[in-house]
Amino acid sequence: MSRLHARTWDNGILIEDTTDWFAQDKLGNVWYMGESTKSFTYDGSGKLIGTDTSGSWRTGVHGAKPGFIMPAHPAVGLNYFQEFSPTDQAEDQAQILSVSKSVKVPVGTFSNVMQTLETSPLEPDVRENKYYAKGVGIILDNDELNSAGIPLNSAALVSVTNAVPLPPALWVGVCMLALLAVVPWKAVLKSAA
């Protein structure tokens, strides 16, 4: 199992600290085994006023089951859980919409990109499209889709640095967390308020 630790900052202020666990089986499926997440809330003067660990879960605890983060053989129409721990408020789901998209982002143009629609019964009005490139991971995240499917927020991969060789199972998680770091969190936090 591989562990990935990420912190998300907004203007120098820590807003989330997360550890994710991934595993890859012999067939090539990448499984999401759990996450420990803590978000931080601050008052207007920047003083920490609260933390929230909801959404933290671990396979085998409270009946939680592992979820796919990347199927070895993605097929259009495949529906799957990415997280499944109802007791821990973690029920993210995905449906594969395409495996043949061509997507241009600042780091380059990718073909045969997998597009997913991601939802959760815990937030039925929240929908997002993610785009995954083989060998890279997530390259584009369009979230908060409106009724016409237009994203209110979008984050694209802008660079790839390979300073330390990582196991293939970690690349999807690394790219996913890198995108989380570039999402315009002020807009997200304001819309959540």
C-alpha cells in the first residue's frame, strides 16, 4: 500500500491536511483504501476557530470497503464507488463517460483520455467531471457543474515534476492532490458559506 500526504494552502494559510492510501492489484486496478482528512476554519483575522475530520475513512473500519480510483480496463458506462464508508460520510462515486477524449491543458495535449462524472449521494447537487490521461493521472478537474454541465470551477494540470520515481499506483493520487492545490479555494469556500 502507498501513502500520499498532501496539504492545501490558501494565501499561506493551511486549509486542509490529508493522507490518502492507495494500492494496486495484480490486474492493474488502483484501489482507494482510505483517507485521513482535516480541514481548518479561520475567523476574519486568521485565527483558527475549528477543524473538521468528516469524510475520513479507512478500509475495514466501520464496515468501509475499498473503492476504485482507476480501473485497469476502463469502459464507457462503468459505475463504481471511489469511497464506500457510509458511517464515515464517504460515498464518492464515478461513472466513465468516455475513454477517447482529446484534452488540451497547459502541460500538453492528451489523447485517449478517460472522462468521468463524479457524484456523491451525500451531496446530490454536486457533480464534477475529471479527465485522466494514461501514465499521468488526472489532468483536468471541472467541478461544481451547473444544470447545463458547465463547470463553475476548473483546475488543469500545469506541470509535471518527476524528481523521485514513484510506483504507478501513486501517480493518480499525486496528480489528483496536485489539482486540489490549485483549485480557487476562496471561491469554493465563499460558495459553501
